[in-house]
Amino acid sequence: MSAQESGTTAAGTEALRERLLASLVTARDRTTLLTSCVEDPDLTAQHSPLMSPLVWDLAHIGNQEELWLLRNVGGREAMRPDIDVLYDAFEHPRSERPSLPLLPPEEARKYAAEVRGRALDLLEGADFEGGTRLTEAGFAFGMIAQHEQQHDETMLITHQLRTGPAALTAPAHEPVPPYTGPAEVRVPGGPFTMGTSTEPWALDNERPAHIREVAPYWIDTVPVTNAAYQAFIADGGYDTERWWTPEGWAHVRRNSLKAPLYWRREGSQWLRRRFGVTEVVPPDEPVLHVCWYEADAYARWAGRRLPTEAEWEKAARHDPVTGRSTRYPWGDADPGPEHANLGQRHLSPAPVGSYPAGESPLGVRQLIGDVWEWTSSDLEPYPGFAAFPYREYSEVFFGPDYKIMRGGSFAVDAVACRGTFRNWDYPIRRQIFAGFRTARSESA
């Protein structure tokens, strides 16, 4: 059953309750994995000033769950009001968090576990129809599952930044034949429905659904590969100013960028460090750990451009036969393992051309999972946007400082990934699991 079909019947209510329970349990299992695979010193250390100590994320997950489920939905008294300020993401930047009097690892685990036990009790008797907007269709529970999975992705980024031996393992990808399909796909011009007004756990920046008009364009069938990006490097891409915006060129010079983050040259080979393992850069995987400036420069070098956010979403959701926008490229069904590389099942992107069952009606592949994809668009509200349940989730970030990414990565769980989901970050960020694909206008 899809989230849209979780309905008003008793059976529908119980199905929704089970779906929420499964989403919460899946998120907590992953949090436990990410915080139990290393010793306490690694949990309390700050592995990069860009990231929080892992133990901060752990207690923050519990604190947000207590705030929104126990206090706001359940009307309960605060369990630990004294720690609210410590785990307010807007009160303390990440670089300052190690200096705060944070809960030690064992206490953070116990706090998060106690909150979760009370939250599951609340879920058992929750009314999804006659309550408030927070409880309608289980929104607050779905929001908390998404929030925890987003922090799980953040903690996985911290694991990648961490030095030392490997702490995480996952199966390798199944071999796939080299991709030999068309390099690009034409997307017809005209209107399509962007965003959503019906997805019950969609966040405020995904709403409301509205009609967007785009001119016809062409978009890469698959994300840009490591091999293609190596050609950009070999052609002097990092040394040629004309491929870069002024801000990007200044950033490259100031930071001596020569390749994606975690890459290094050894003889004739490019090597990368991936979760504590050094390996040859696989040529057929989507390029990863590039900032927006690097993606934009590559696109210019290739005689193309980054797609706009609207172009990305039309390529992912628009069905030219029916004229409707689907929840995912493959249709309305929730993601399965045949559709996309999600949920940390693997610790890297899949080779391009993988997951043919997940392609869009137009034939574009790997739009969901593998790598977040930079677009050319700034983070802006949709027409009719209304902040909910708090303006700090989206509204305070609107403007030209942040660039939009779409599609999710291998580090994203399905509960926090859909065709309308919007992610954003500064254009200099490289530690995130971001890559890109390119586009061109039909007249180009």
C-alpha cells in the first residue's frame, strides 16, 4: 500500500500505523548501526568542523522525537527540558557543538531509547483522522522517521570523513553490463504538475502542487560518470578559468581543488578513500563528492548545463502518455530494491545503467538513489508555500545562498526520498553524497 492509499477505513488506519512503525524501526536500526560500529571516543570526537560529533546527532534525534511526538502530539511534560538548547540545531553551529556539555554516549542512548518507547506507545493509540494537522495521516510520525533518516545520512557523511580503519561494511553491487544506451533523452516542452498537495508526509517546501511550464530540452540518460569527469580533469578543467563562474574559480584557486573530494593521483591511476578503504576509482560509477561549482564547470566544458529543478522533476515524474506526474519515475509504488540504490544497502553508487526497472516513462535512469544531483536552481518557495510545522525547516533557507539537489543518494532511505523531495546546500559543499547529470536546451 502506498502512502497515498493509507485511508480512512479501519484497515487503512492499521496499515498506516504499521507503515509508520516500520519506518520508525528502520530508522532506529540504522541509527544504532551507525553509532555502535565505533568506540565511544569516535562518537564524541568531531571528525570535521563541518559535522557534529556522532553523539550529538544521536541525542538530537531523541530530542526532536520527544519535542514533536511526546510534547506536541501527546501533550506530555518535557522529559529533559534542560537539554533542549544543547540539541537545537539553530542555536549552536556544528563547529561549536563539541564544546557543549553533551550527553555522553551511554546516556544519549538511554535517552533516545526511552523517548522511542514512549513514542511507540503513543503511536498505538494515535488518531490519524480526528486530530490536528500534525496527526493527520500520521504526518508527525512520518516527519520524525524522515528526520532520523536524514541524520543517519549526516552520520554516514561523518563516517566517510572519519580517518582510521573501516567500521562499516555492505555488499558489493551486482555486476551489470556496461551501459550502451542513448546518451541523452528528449523531454517534450509544455506544462506539468510540479510538487505535491496529496503526498501525506511531504514536507512544506514540496507543497503545493502547481503547474510549471518548461521548454523542450535534452537531459543525460544517466548521471555523469567518474570516467567522464576524469576526462574533464585531464583536459585541464581545474586550470581553465573560462569553465568556472567567478565565485567558483575563486573557490578553486583558494582551496587548490584538483579533483573530487577523497580522490588522489597515484601514477597513472586515480584512487579514492571510501569509508576507510582505499581503492581505484571505478570508471562506470556516477561521480561523487563534487560541489556545485565543479558540476557547473564540467557542464560548461561539455558544452551543456545543469538542469533546472523543474527540468529535473519533469524528467523524473512526467508521463507523456497520461499527462500526469507520478510519485516516482517508475510510477506510484513505493521504492523496492529493484527500483533504486537506497537505504545504505550499499556504500557506493551503482554503475550507471543499473536499475532499469526504475527508469522514468521517458527512459531516464537512476533519477532516484545513487547520488544527489545538483541542479542550477536556487532554493525558492513554490507559489502558495506555507511554512509547516515550523519555519526553520525550509523558510529561513530560501534565497540565492543555497542550490537545490534532487533524487537522493545511496545514503538516503526511501521514507526521505520521492520525486518531489527537495534537498539543498551551499554550492561549495563536497562532503555530501552529491553528483550530477547535465542537460541542454533543444535549440542548443
